[in-house]
Amino acid sequence: MKIFCPKDDLHHAVQTVQKAVATKTPLPILTGIYLSAQDDQLQLQATDYEVGISCTIKASVEEPGAIVLSGRYLQEMVRRLPGDTIEISSSQEDRTIKITSQNSQFNLLSLPAEEFPVLKPVSGDNSFTVKDEVLRDLIKKTVFASATDEARPIFTGGLIEIDNDEIRMVATNTHRLALKKAKLGGGSGNAKMIIPAKILNELARLLSAEEPHEVSLSWQKNQVGIVFDDVYINSRLIEGQFPDYNKVIPAAFATKVQLNTDHFLDAVERVSLLARDGEYNVVKFFFKDGAVVISSNNPDVGKAREIVDAKTDGNEVEIAFNAKYVTDILKNIDSDELIFSLNTPLSPAGIKPVGDDNYTYIITPVRTG
Amino acid sequence: MKIFCPKDDLHHAVQTVQKAVATKTPLPILTGIYLSAQDDQLQLQATDYEVGISCTIKASVEEPGAIVLSGRYLQEMVRRLPGDTIEISSSQEDRTIKITSQNSQFNLLSLPAEEFPVLKPVSGDNSFTVKDEVLRDLIKKTVFASATDEARPIFTGGLIEIDNDEIRMVATNTHRLALKKAKLGGGSGNAKMIIPAKILNELARLLSAEEPHEVSLSWQKNQVGIVFDDVYINSRLIEGQFPDYNKVIPAAFATKVQLNTDHFLDAVERVSLLARDGEYNVVKFFFKDGAVVISSNNPDVGKAREIVDAKTDGNEVEIAFNAKYVTDILKNIDSDELIFSLNTPLSPAGIKPVGDDNYTYIITPVRTG
């Protein structure tokens, strides 16, 4: 193999596939990045068998071929190389790869390219297309609500549902649930799949390109393939039945409270300073006429109390929540004002932006003594 | 106690004393910040018995008094409080301290103020004064060379020497040594003391105020008191005899090589990418006519090689160093060009900015096979 390519493009490609490079693995080949060159293109691939990512860039290919380099060293090296153009060439004899740029020269030992598990694109008729900004927003506003505990795998993913021209994403850890809906804007279809949360978060990061792109998702059995721009991602799907989230969303609320999002977030964060050492990070909310009183009590440190103006419609409610479950959603609400909806101190409450019926967040209260 | 003070001033004071708050201590009182109010002033103090820091700000004192609050909570709380003015008041009955700002109210349990080891200012005739920017530069350019290993305490500090109107700071870990000289600019005197490196680093951080200040240092026995602006720092001195650093500095060098500081730094950092996993992070330097060739070899990963243009005066030298000891000094050289001075492959070398005889860095080579 012998190629020349722009340093910035190579850096972009290494950064893109980096998250799929395995760090803790008994298989050394998975710690590498696979580079294959042909037809004026250089493709990089990495996989940890859970997710595989490839990125294809333009290159001047003098001699096609495939090599595997240590992912860790390649990233650090490419980032620091001088000059605009990088030359990569392999020597069959001593199994080393020469990487040259201006007065810099690295000779890296190659991992055995024939051992690398090259990505097999997901094929099949099941596919749909969505705008990158729509998908990124769906992920950002829901996936934080998923569980980190692997004990119940179904809750460590985000559910994607396609229902004609509507796309919905849902995540829950059973104590709180986030649901966001959007229009597909173009295609239509019917699908239901659960993608691991960490892969969705990585996808959202990669979707932050400056130019808008269409993202295409194809799936078969327990695999999904995601294509956009110069990137291909292959992820396993989480198997199992996602619970019926519609049953979790109360049909009606007796009390509705409108609050300024920033003021409310700041106040909850301050009050939770004293609460977060506790096992459940419990903060109490007293929704009364014209205001909400937020308070916490830590026997070892002291008490905190805040008052935030509110427009209250309905009965007074005194209720307690895990403060983190409240602040998490407040950080994801873009509108100035929000609606906090309640029934009783022991029934689930809802938080949503004012005037937005496409974003729903349900939170279970904490029972206090 | 009952006082009102500007939030930003209180935040500044808490930030200033924070580094002296003990985190791991069997004495709970040392995890607190002592606040004492009298004569329109609020003084904050913290100490871990190694270093004590106080900061005095203006306050409207309605009732003088002294309290001790948890350092950790006070910092987080003050940073997040709304409004411009904070009220702090104590209640004798229930030992709680009320902190109020706009609609926020915290009631914190007080630690017993009478148990706090209030700082005793260092008094005595031994003192000198230096400009903050001079002292900060002396610290920044030398203290990084000190040892982190506590086995030989003398090398975990920076030596300050006052010799008439000259101030010198020296630090070494026995493998490399940094010496920086400056004019006192005003006073004159005679002194020699070793201050712990971590306290010097904290001092440099606190000296980064926008307005220039005079810094006054007074010492007696094993204590030094440092005063500037609204801050007082009390530190222990490291006892023992600092070795005669003049013996370490070679009288003459046979080879002198002039290099571009940035190009040289970038090249050494790239080559050291492959070396730093090794026990000594060894990088080889071949200083030859017109260039220096920098190389490393890691049997598990590969080789790296760089060429940097140089003006060489004297014999060729092939020598090896711990790469970190080279890059550390290069990051502290402000001038575009530097002089690398050498004798033999096994004798100490020197690095200094071109045209600056007040900054000296000596580095011991590594013996290679």
C-alpha cells in the first residue's frame, strides 16, 4: 500500500472511528484501526464487536492495500504531524508501515490486516431516512433518561419508532421517561428498534457536522446500519420488548404550574447542593398559589430553601423528587417557560416546554417520611 | 455575627483560601473556612497546618463575630447564589448560620469556631519585597523542575535566594535543575529559604491578579509569611541544606546549537509519543552540522525520526534524554530561539533562551545501550 492524503481529512477519519476502537479486549487486533486503500479512496474502520464505524476519505492511491495500525498511536500521531499532506506506505518485508510528513517519519509495526473483522454492511429492504438535525435532537432530548445499570439491558437503550411520517424516540430507567416526537420530513415507514444509548450518544456527536446531511438507517434481525456523509456505523440492536410507554404517561393532570426554566433550574441546583450526598438526592417541592418552594434537609450539613415565582392552575401539591431527574430535563428544555404537571404526591408528574406537545417527560416522585 | 457583603467579593475570598482547606484530615475543624467579622471587614481563613491562607474583604458588619463553615459547601454555594449581596448571620441558640440572597436561604450547621487554629502572622525583621509579576515568573520558570517524590523533602521545594538586589529561584529533582534570576527592583537584602513547591504553585496562581502588587515575604525559623493585596499566606519552610547548585552548572560547553523553540518542541513531542511508555521516556538527539536528528525506538510499536534545522557551533554530539525533561523547559522558554549547549554524551547539557543569561536549565543525559 502507498497513499498520499490531506492531514486534516485523515485526522477527521481517525477521530470518527476512534470511539469504536476496543481498549480492553483479549483480541489485540481490535485495538487497531484498519486502513484500506483503492480507487482514490482510503477507508478507515474500527470495531469492538458491539459497534463498528467506518469513514471514507479521498486519497491519492499509488498502490492499493490494507493495513492495521494501533488506534491509540495513530490518533496521537496524526493530530501532531506537521504539514498538509501525509504519506503512508507499507513494506511487505519487515511488516512496518512508514508514515511521513515533512521532516517527520514514523515506522510503525503493523497488526495482521487479514485478522481484522471487516464490517459487513447491513442490507435489506427495511430502511428509512431522517435529517441529521432531527435525529440529533431526538437523541439529545431523550437518551439521557436511559439506565446505566446493565441489569435490565432493555433500559440501556433508546427506542426508535417510525409510524408513517412520524419518528419517536423514547428512553427510560423506570424512574423517569423521556419521549420526543418529530416528523420524518420526506419518507415514511414502520419500524421499532432499540439502539444502545452509548452508540446513540456517539452518533449524536458525529452528526454535529456543519453541513446538513440525510441519515439513512437500515436494519435486519439484531443489526442496524447507519449511513451519513462519509460515515458508516454498524451497531447491534438490543433485543427484547420495550414496555408500553403510553401506559406510563398520565391521561390528565389536576395541577399545572408554569415556571421560568432558568430560574427554576438554578434554584433546584442550589437546593440540591445539600441533598446530593443523600442516597436519593431528595429535594422537596411545594407547589402553591403563585410560587413553588423548593427545600432540602441534610442532617449533617444544614437546610436550603428557595422560592420561585409560578403561575399555578389547580390544587396545591407537596411532592419530592430525585433532584437530578428534575435538573436533567430542565437542561434540555429550550423554551423560556415550562409546564410542571401534577396529580397527587405519590403519582407520576410531567415536565414539558410551554406550547410543545412533541416533548414529554414523566418523573416518579420519591416517598418521604 | 451578622454581615452583608458583595457576592463577588465573597466568592473571590472563598476561592483564595480554598486551597488551604484540608480534605483528608482526622480533624473536622480543618475542613472548614473560618469567617470573622469586625470593623467593616470580613476575614476568611483556612489551614491544613502545612499552609494557611487568609483573605480580607470589605463588609457591612452589623454584629461582629466568628463562625466556621464547611469549606466544600461554602464554595459551591457562594458560586451559585443569585443576586449581588449576601447576608450571613449566626444564631447563638441552635448553632446554625443563615446565608441569604434574594429568594435563596441556606441554614448551615456551624463547626465550633473556638477550635479553629487561627493564623498567627510571622513577625520579625527578616523581610523583603518583590513585584508580583517578577515572583510569578520566577516560580513558573523553575518550580516545575522540583521532585514530586517525598523521599528527599529538600527537592520538593523551590529555593529562594536574596543576594543584595538580586533574587534567585532554584528547583531540581537531581536529574534536571532550573535557575532563574531577577532584580528585586527596589529593596535589597540577604535571605535563603526553601518553600514547598505546591505552595509556590498556589502562590503563582493567586498572584495572577490584573492589577500589579508588591509582595512582601517575612520569615522566622521554619515559617514564612507572604502578604499581597488582600491576601496573607503562612507556609512552613522545608528544613535542610539545599545543595550548591553552582557546582552542577558546567563552566563551559564545547558544542552550542541554536534552534527554533516551537519547531524543536513539536518535533520532540512527536518523537516522544513512541517513547513515553518506556521506563525512562528516552529520546535520542544527534546534534550534527546544520541539524539535529531526534529519534525514538519502541520495540512493541515502532520507530520515530525527526529532523530540525539548527545552527551548530562545535563538535557533533549524540546524546539521549528523558523527553519530558526536554519538553518541560521548552514550554517555558518565551523567546523564538534557544541555545542547547553540550559537552560529551555523558555530561550534563544546558538549555537557555537566546540572549538571556538569567535563565539556566541543566539536564543530565540518559546512558543508552
